[in-house]
Amino acid sequence: MKRILIAALMAMAPTAAWADHNHGQDQHADHNAAAQMLAASTPSDGAVLAEAPRTLALTFAHPVVLQTVAITGPNDAPVSATFQRPNAATASYAIALPALASGAYEARWTANGGGHAMDGVVRFTIQ
């Protein structure tokens, strides 16, 4: 009986590993789809700016409902940005920013569109 159980577990192991590997590919594909959904941002991802921006603009390839925007600055300090979740899907959003000091920033967003949840990040630096 012990041998049958071990053989059954060994037979299942490759299937489980394949399923986990395949699930990882699905997550990677979902992340790539989200990255392609964000058509543009201002500042652009990776931008190095001489002056602090007054707004963060996100433009999507198709209308989405932007759910959250969380911005962090130097030392992962949260940045208080003005964002209100919309009632209807749209392709463009402008988030008002407070005065920003020099340093590295990340703007993480989540959105729903076309029946899919997506997320992404825009990184920029102010000199």
C-alpha cells in the first residue's frame, strides 16, 4: 500500500510542477498585458526630471476604471496625492501631486477594464 501511495505521489509531482510553472506564465502574461494597457504616462516610466511634476498623467490603451494610485517617495515615504475613483471607465487620468522634493518616486496603480484587473508602476526621479 505504501508503494502505491508513493508511486501515485510521484506520478502527480510532474503535473503539479507543470501546473505551477504554467500558472507563473499566466501571471507573467497578465503583467505584460497590464503593461501594454498603459499607453503612456507623464512623467514617463524611468524619467529623470529637473523639476517636480504637478500632476501624474496616466493614459490607457482602452477605457479602464482606475481603482487605486499609491505614490511613494524617497525612503518609501507615502506621498499624499489627490485621486478620486471615477464612476465610469475612461482612457486618461490626471492625479494632482503635492510639491515633491528631489529623489526617487514610484506610482503604483490598479485598474479594471475589459473584465480584467491589472496593475502597474511608473518610476521617476527628480534631481
